[in-house]
Amino acid sequence: MRVFTRMAALSLAAAALLTTATPALADDAEPAAGPTEAGTSFRTATAVEQGRPATAQGSTGDYLYWSFPADAGQRPVIEAEVTLPEAASRHGAATWRLDVYDGLRRHQPCKYGMPSRTAAQDASSVKLTCTLRTVRSWADTWSNEPLPGTYYIRLTVARLPEEDLGQPVTARIEATSAERGGAYAVDGVLGAPLVPGAGTEGDDAAAPEGGWSSGWWTDRWIWTAAGGLVAALAGVWGHRLTRGRGRPPQAPTGA
């Protein structure tokens, strides 16, 4: 019994290690620099890779656009920081807004974060965050569930004194993802990732490193395999307990 318990525990520990090792290694890597410009519309959105910060120079009142790929099982996290003009040149507070759209240009709500914040007149910068829902490999046509494909980031000022329009700002954005894996896996698979206008300028964000998974792989496979191994070990252990137990010996019939 002790041997079986130890082997089962080792199997489950190995499965847990495999599902957590990759993100831990990724966190140690230093992010590489990304693009230094932004688009001004969906069609001219600047493509960025996850984990690579992008910067851009702009003016208050501009719409700044970037795009990035997100695959099934990922929960995208978008962070933005706007460096504001000198306080002496501003005339009041300004409200900045971060919006995220999917490949069908449907607005995706933030599950966590602060996508809209107001910077006081004397603030030097403002930071915005948006954590999306986990990307699904498939969804009903009537739903607004996030699906694999291109995602668009739009950053702009939503409210400010009219006198401050056109002042220079510097924006920095970064998109990353937390891997949610099998816990959010579904049985359906999307025919193709939602990448609008592939091959045209501005609309074809690079695919994730290693290509699109389309939901074929999740860590649920590892846990299924671990469960199967535990079941096999249980069968072996049960066989060993019953092996050699034939019919009990019978008393002799004659003297």
C-alpha cells in the first residue's frame, strides 16, 4: 500500500511540475524591445509580440493602435503607461482609456484591471491595465467569448481641457498572457484563428511563437495521462493483493 501511495504521489507531482515549469522559465527571460510606433486605426495597427514592450510618440487626442496574437488557453494582460506633458503646460486633469478588441473588432471587456484612469494636472504619467477573459478554442456564434486570433489595443484620451489637445505624449504598452490551460478547455475547435485581412498591411499580427495551437493541446492531457497511470498502478496493486489466493485447502476425506 505504501509503495502504491508513493508512486501515485510522484505521478501527480510530475504532472503538476510539467504544467508550471514553462511559465517559470519564461518569467526569467528579459523582454526584448518592440516597435517604436503605433498605428492610427485598426487597419494600420502596429503588430507586437507578447512579452515585447512597444513605445510610440503621439499627441493628446490621437488614437494609438497596436495588435498582438492570443491563442487558446491564454489570458491576455495589457499594460499601458502614458508619459504626460509638463504640468505647467496643462490646464487640468485628463482621463485616459485603454480598449481591447478581438479579431472581429468586437470590444472585449476587462475582467480585471483599470482600463480608464484620470491623471491630475500635476501628474507626470498615468498607468492603465486590462486583463481579458481566457481565450477559448471555440464558442457559440451568438456569444462574445474571446477566441484565438488577433487582438487590437486602442489607447486614447477620453476627456481633457480643450486647450490641452495636441500636446506631445509618450506611450508604452505591453501584452503578456497567463496560461490557464486545461481548466478552461472546451471540446470544440475553431476552424481558423480570427486574423482579419491576413496578408494586408497592418491587419496580420504575427502568429504566436510555435504557431497557432487551435486548442489541440492543453495541460488537461497531462492530468488525464497521470490519472491513467494512477489507475494502472491501482490495478497492479490489486492484482498483487489477490495473487496466489486460490481456494482454501480442504480437509482430507479419509483416514
